[in-house]
Amino acid sequence: GLFASLLAGFPGPVLAFWRALFAGVALAPMIRRPQWSLRLVPMVLAFAAMNYTYLTALVEADPACAIWMQHTSPGWVPAWITNSSRPSSVGTSIVAPSTACE
């Protein structure tokens, strides 16, 4: 889209930083009483990791593949969790989603 063409020269981590910053600025006024809790740390780390990996994939790989992986991830995660109980299939369940767009 428009933003992708304007930001095409920036690396993934820079885009992830600015995306998270603008999202925080836009959403901050909607918080009634902000409260910080130690339970938020894993959520913040998971969001940062997701943001970093997704935007890096958009920049360094085929954007259609990155978007397809993001939209099908609700199906890949249960499959990975189910298969991870069997040691022989752990490697397959990790590699399968990443090779789907080649």
C-alpha cells in the first residue's frame, strides 16, 4: 500500500519501533486509568517479538508470504503445539510453516 512504498528503504527493526511508538501514542488517550503490572512484561515482550519478526519478514522477504504466514498463524500454532509432544515431528512442525512460501 501507500505506507509500504513510502517506507520501503527502512530496515525491519526501525519500522517495528515506529509502528509500536505510533500505536502507543494513538491508543494512550483511550486508557482510563493506566496501571503497570509485572504481568504485562511477557505480553509486551511477545508483542515486541511479533512486531519485529513480522516487519522484518515484510522487508526482507516476499510481503505476500509474510502476510500469508501472519493470517494463517492461528492454524500453525495449534499444529505446532500438538506435534511438539512427539520428538520426531518437532523439526517438521517448525520448518513446515517457514517453507510454505518458497
